[in-house]
Amino acid sequence: MFEATIEVHGLRKRFGPTVALDGMTFTVQPGHRHLEEFAPMTAGLAIQATTGLRSLPISPWAGLGVLAGWAAAALLAGGIMLRLRDA
């Protein structure tokens, strides 16, 4: 068996009187590198890299594409929320 990268027990989150999470427990195991390929932080750091490109989880140009995808998704979500909430 291997050690966990992240381990959380009994996570609780409240927003005023509303309980969003109560007692959530989860573990993220090492070896989930494919998740890094789609993370915006990893993509942004890959774009800035000038050395050690072979050790990156994603190439700089692919990172630019991933980051553009996240930006487009954020703009789309913002536009939808504006349309739904604005009179």
C-alpha cells in the first residue's frame, strides 16, 4: 500500500445558517498525474517554463490551450449567471 498525497477527515463547511458539507472524508492517492494536465495552475506554470520542459506534466503550447479553455469556461459561466440573475 502507498501513502496518500492528501487526506481529509470530517470536513465541514457552512455559509451562514446553511451547511454545505458535513463530515466529508476523502483521500487523493499519488499517481494521478493525468489530473495535473487539466489544472489551470499547472497549465499556467507550463506556459512560463523555459527549461526542463521534458519534466513538465504538459507542454507549454498545450498549457496555453488548457488555460484558454478554463478562461472560456469561466466567461461562459459568468455570462450564464449574468443572464439568469440580471433582470
